[in-house]
Amino acid sequence: MTVRKGGRPRASRDADLPGGSPRGIRDGGWDDFEPVAPAITGGGPGRRRGQRDYRSARFSGRGALLRFAVFALVLAGLVSAGLYLVARPIVLNGIVDWAAENRTALQLPFVSDIVRGQLGASLSDPVNAADQSAIVLVIGAGETPRQIGEDLVKAGAIADARAFVYQAIERDVSEQFQIGRHVVSRSMTVDQMVTVLIAPPVAPPTVRITFREGLRIEQMVAKLEYLEANPVDPTAPLTMNPSQFYQLAVNPPAQLLASYSWLKLPDGASLEGFLFPATYDVAPSTTPIQLLGMLLDAFASHAPSGLLELPPDEIYSRVQLASLVETEAQVDAERALIAGVYASRLDPKLWPTGLLDADPTLNYANDSVWLQDPAHTIPSWVNYTFWNPIKATGALSQVVFPGKLAAYNTYSHAGLPPTPICSPGAPSLAAALAPDTSQGYLYFLAKNDGSGTHAFAHTQAEQDANAKKYGY
């Protein structure tokens, strides 16, 4: 490279190009750049006329410096604002994550204010104030407030686990959460949930099943079906299969019967009459065979003294009689008298025909005909009305039922019905064990005056007079 000693710039090789425009780049080396000095009006060495020195105009003087300072400040502000907007949430969330579980940090008022401000509505408002459906939370041994909070978030009970932890620390109850089963709802605030979870846990869930006196097996099944579809506690519904319960009740397995030495059923007989009516609190997972065991155990526990010591066939006949008493009597004081009327009709010396003339046995048979229709599946039993009086156009003795049901017409078939017709309660069982025949009554009818009592008679003439008296 040659360094020239002054003088005018030598002509560029580009001068030979058409137009001959001078260029400021010579040869190809990095040091061959010689900027063309712009001319200042008025002439002068190395300046061209008509050109202005923009560098001087822009970067000289106090005004230029001031403008540059303003520009730098604005640029710095924009950069700082961008960093602030991006970093602030990260920084604040970091503070909340750290401080929400740090009691020492939360003792600093400004830190507590930051945490509370960041948690906002998740700390003060319920997830859904209108949703009071039960949510079951089971706290295990060794669970921390953070773990409990995360479980609540998974269940949809709260929005932020940190809110739960913060509230537990604020109330100084982090070590007081009770192991066991608790029930909360989305309508609760975080503070309300903390209150629930430090209280003693609720008892294990149970399903209450009430079988009243006088139900037949199919009505019990309908009750189970209803509970399945309409659980009192949706978090702990009864999981039993009503159809399976029904099959086991009408065809009890030998293994079940073997557990009860006093229970000897006739061939092909169901457990009708031996499923004791009472209220049972059972676990949601109770199986049909377990529930049947509970009902039979209750029968044994509530049977009147001496009943289970009788021969099995005698026990069965007493239960048959008790089921008739249960469907007729409404007042306990009359049960033994009603049992006495039927017991007297079973005595050939007192009632030669041996016909009990018991309306409930016809109603039982009539319902059984309806139940045998394949179209009437178990779900339809829930809405069926059992025990409606049979509608006959002629004498009840002329009503004929199909097959084995025919023997349930006690107006045309002598003796007790083939099986019990319902589940009798303890008072009816006691009445059947000791019927009151001392008055010699052979007839009775309901007074229909709202008292639930009956008018008793010794003769047909007295019965006819009572019928007239009470509006039959």
C-alpha cells in the first residue's frame, strides 16, 4: 500500500466508468477508504460548494447534547418499563411461593401484604358460592398443609394451594389438621375449609335403610333401587345390586340358611317374613348377602322369647300368622285379638270350613301377578302401589289366580297361605306366638273412623250389625 504525501486525491479507477463519478473507496484494501470532505458554503480547501456539514449541525452545541440526553432517558425508561412488566410477576410470584410457607417472613407486614395481594380472590372468595355439593377429603398421616392444599385444588374445592397454606400459617394451625375423612364444598372460603379440617373428622359414611313393618320382599328391593338412584350422600352412595339382593332373598343359598339353625324353610320357599323390619345403617359397600345376614340377625334378636325354641315348622307357621296380623292391625292392643280370630278359624271345632277369609292374602297374590309380568322390571317397582284392594266383580271366593298363587285366595283355600305375605314386626310376632282367643271372637272389621281400630264379633249377625254401624 502506498501512502501519498498530500495533494488532491488521485482519481478513482471508477473515473473510467461511464459517467466518471468519483468514489470514496480505492483498490480493495480495508485502509483505502478516504471520505470525501464535504464543502462548506463560501469555499475553502477540500470542500465542495453547495454541500452542508450535517455532522456539525447535528452534534455540536448544547441543544444537540440536550436532545441526546432526552433520547437516552426515554430509551432507558422504555427498557426499564419492559423489564419491570416482564420481571414483576416473576418476582412477586417468587416472593409468594417463598413467603406463603415461611412463618418468619409473613411476620413482616409488607411481605404479608404482598402475599395477600397476590393471592387475591383465591384467598377471600369461594370457588362457587352456589355449589354446596359435598366433597370428601381424606387427610392421611404426615400430610403437610401444602399437600392438603394441592388435594383441595385437584378436587376443585379451591383455586390456589398457596392460599390454603397461607391461611393455615396465619391462623397458626399448620400442625392441627386432623387425620381422617372430612367433607367440604366449593361454597366454602379457604378459611372455612381450614376450620373444618382442624375439627375432628366425620364418621365413616353410612347409608341408612329403613324397612318398615308390613313390606314384602319386592318392596324392600324397590327401596334399595330407590336409594341407588337417589343417594342421600352422593359422595357415598349404596353400591349394592338390588337385583342380586332379590335373587338371594327368593332363592336363599344353603350356606346362608346353615348359619341359622332355627330357620328351616319349606322347599322352594323364600325368606319372606324373616327379613326383620327396622332401620339399618350400613356401609356403602355392603353386599346383598351381608344385608340379608343383618336382617336375619335382627329377626333373631327381636323374636319374642320362646319363638325360636319351637320346632322349625312351627316357627314358620307362626310367622305366617304374624304376617296376616301385620297387614290387618294398626293398634298394638288389637294384634293379639286379631291373631286370636285367625287362630280360632284354624280350629275345625270352631270354624269347620277352615277358610281364613283374609283380604290381604288376595292383595298379595294380585300384586304377585303384576310382578310376574316380564315388562315390570325392578326399576318399575319403585312407582308401583302395593296392597291395593283387589277389584272383583263377584264374590272373592270366585277370584282365581294362576298356578301356585291360587292357594293365596283364603276365601276358597283353607288354612294359612302357602308363605308369609310380608315382614312382621316384633308386636305381631308376639301376637302370633300368643293369640288371644279368650273372648271367642270369630269376626272383625275396621271401623273406618280414623282410629285404626276394629270392631270384633262372635257371630255373623253381630258382624253384619257392625258392618251396618260403620257404613259398609
